[in-house]
Amino acid sequence: MREIDNKELQRDTGTQEGPRAPRESRWQVSWQLLKKNRLAFFGLAIFVAFFFVAFAGLLLTSGPRPLFDPAVVRLQEKLRPPFSQPHLANLRPEEIPTLGIYLFGTDDLGRDVFSRMLQGAWVSLTVGFVAVGIAVLIGIVMGGISGYFGRNPVRIEHILLAGMVSLGAGLLMAGAAFPGGVVLVIAGASILFSLWRKKWSAGQSASRWLRLLHRDTISLDTLIMRIVDIMLCFPVFFLILTVVALLPASMYNIMVVIGLTSWMGTTRFVRAELLSLREQDFVTAAKALGVGDWRIIFRHMIPNAMAPVLVSATIGIASAILIEAGLSFLGFGVPPPHATWGNILSDGKRFIFDAPWLTFIPGFAILIVVLAFNLFGEGLRDILNPKLRERY
């Protein structure tokens, strides 16, 4: 009788026990939201396809005897339209295209455009990811310092040491190895001397010149944000164009220059997040436990501030690919023999009426890839922001 009363009470109060649905993880919830956002899911699908195509292009177009050789010149087969059959009687066996047809046609030197597009896909992917990786790394460090140590003052000696390091690095990049190395050695010795003096001269009266060097100027946060404002005042593309014109032509120089001129947005995102996280209870608890400042920043605060950084990085990859294509189109990008979508587009602009596929194929490829990255970045922003999840 008592068991029947308990069952009726549970049924009346709605507390009867039963199987419960398993709790979904954060990744599962994000995946469900991503599938509901069709444009973002389309962008992700294009991104995955582009990654596999670029990786396949690296394997198929590199090596001593590649399967698709983008450097084979067939002057007798120049400016052939897409899906055209090769004239086998005029070709040597090693000049016959692998697929038996010119899938994307040939250029003015008879090179297979499909093979060159495969090679250019890997170059664009590498430039985009490496450049954004450099920008995100600099942005996280600068934003973390500005958001956590922003209240600390900057002294005159700090400005002088930073100027010496920048001068030495600039001389090394300009090719003046000996003066740049001397300046960097002097800067390193000055830093070591400053640390030694702080350790062994604590509590002793300093001279007049040392007191002048120890004088506070502005806060660290103000200094970093003014540097960001100055960098944002320059037209980024023309700044990159100027630097690339002064440096030797190299794919690595392109990646480094794009990365060094694209870190400002990440710095602002990380700084804004850390300013709000700095006063949270878990940061106060970590400080009370004696956890070091750098461990608090990179172990506890940065992981909680990565959502806007991921969105910025995703969209930044598209921007880096677009910048590299623009530089290659103007002749300042990745030098030959590497094929990029930008220099394929540049080679085709002279034959836009005779061979329009040389312009349309790389142009549409750049359009689709950049659009896919932007769509995926926008969808990622909506998914990672709890305030915007309700729309799905």
C-alpha cells in the first residue's frame, strides 16, 4: 500500500525516476549549431575541401618526377581551352598531361593550368596559415601584456632598451649583419646589467643618472595601444608592398611581412577579454595561491579569451590569401618557379580576350576560398557567442 502511494506521489509531482538524456558536451552543441547555420557549414565544407586539395597538390606537384608537373613547357600547345585534347603527335611522352586532357587549359607557354592551380593551392594555404599564426602569436602576447600588466609604468630605460633591440633587428633585416649584431649584443648586455643591478643594489641610493633612467613615463597599456593605433593608421597593403619591394623575393618573407602587419586586431580582442577576466574570482584565487603571473595569463586567462581570437584568425586567413594574391598579381609575391593563384591571374591578364580562362579560373578560386573562410568565421562568431546562439 505504501509503495502504491509513493508511485502516485511521484506521478503527481512529476518527480518519477526515468532514463535521462545524456548531457551534450560543448563540442556537440557547437556542432549542432554549425549544422543549423547552412552558410557557415558550407564555408567549413569548402575549407576542408581546400585543405585536402592543397595537401594533394603538395604531394602531386613536388619531387624530382611529379605526377602533375606545373613547369613543363609546351609551346606548341599554348593557350588551349579547358577540356581540350592534346595533340599527341607533337608531344614527347613526358609532355603528355596526366589526365589525358587539359582540364583547365594551358597558358601562353603551354603549361597545364590545372597543375599550376594545384601547386598554387598549397602556396596560398601555407601563406595564409603561417602569416595568421605569426599575427595571432604576436597579438596574444601583446594583448596579454596590455590586459594584465597594463597598469605598470614604462620607464625611460625600458624605452631605450626596446629602441636598441628594434634598431638591431632592423639592421639585421636590412642586411647589415655586423652593426645589427653589435647593437643587439649591447642591448643584451644592458638588459643583463639592469637585472643584476636590481638584484644586488636593492635598497641602496642610486645616482642621478640612474634615477633619471628609472623615471616613469606612461603606462604599459597606453604604450601598446598607441603602437596599435599607429600601425592601424598605415594602409596595410601598401605598407606590405613597400617592405616586400625592399626585401629579397621569397615566400617566407611574404609570410613574415603579412604576419608582422596583421596582429593589431588580435591584440585588441585579447586585451578587451583580459581586462574583463582580470577581476574575476578565479584569477584572484590563483593569485592567492601564489601562481605566477605568466601562468595565470597563458594557463587560465588566455583559454577563456580565445573565442574572438579564433574568429579573427579564421577571417585573417582569408585576408592573408587575398593579400598574397594581390602581391603576386603585381609581381611582388612568391617568385618563380612556384605557381600561385595570384601570378596565374597576372599572367592571364594579357590574354583576357583570347584566353579568358586564365583569368576566370584563378579569380573564381580565390573568390570561393575567401568567401568560404569569411562565412565560416561569421558562423563561428555566432556559435561561440552565447548571446547570438538564440537565432539558431
